[in-house]
Amino acid sequence: MGRRTTDRLDAEGRRIVPRVEGHVILLYDQDWEDEYGLLPVSEPLPVEAWIAATRAEGYSVVWTPLGAIAEGSYRGGVVVEIDDDRSRSYVAVPPELYRS
């Protein structure tokens, strides 16, 4: 996975997750949400590159229970689970990609 993003905080001390249109973010395995929302492990990735890598590796992508994102910069999007033979990882998909 990618490098950890630098935390930026809003005026109330909540983490600001960077958002770039047409990009997804990789999240911490298993514990993908904290009290402030999403916990990214990478800078935003272009969705085309993420899809290509997922297909090339033969990973499966599935919906997560309660995966709807209700707050923050990815509000209206979803969290999906990526499964391979060894582990799981999670990706936040922004609403403009989820709805298309």
C-alpha cells in the first residue's frame, strides 16, 4: 500500500481526509474507521489505476456491511472490501464514482 497521509485537522480538531475528484483512497485494514471518520493509508489514487491494479491481481471487490459514508469529504460514497488469497483491504469510493 501507499504511504500514510499527513493528518490535517479542521477548526474542531477533526481529521480532514484529502479528496480529489475521480480518485479513491486506501484505508487501514479491518479498522478502517476511527472516531473522526476514514483513516487513509495513502494519498488519493486515480480510480482507473486502482481498477487496473485490482483486475491485474485478480482481486475481488465486495460491498461492506454498513459501508455508506455519512460524513466528511467522501460523504455519499461507499467503502468496499478488496479480497485476495491472503488478506483484505478497504477502499473509500467517492459518490461521483459510486453513482456512475
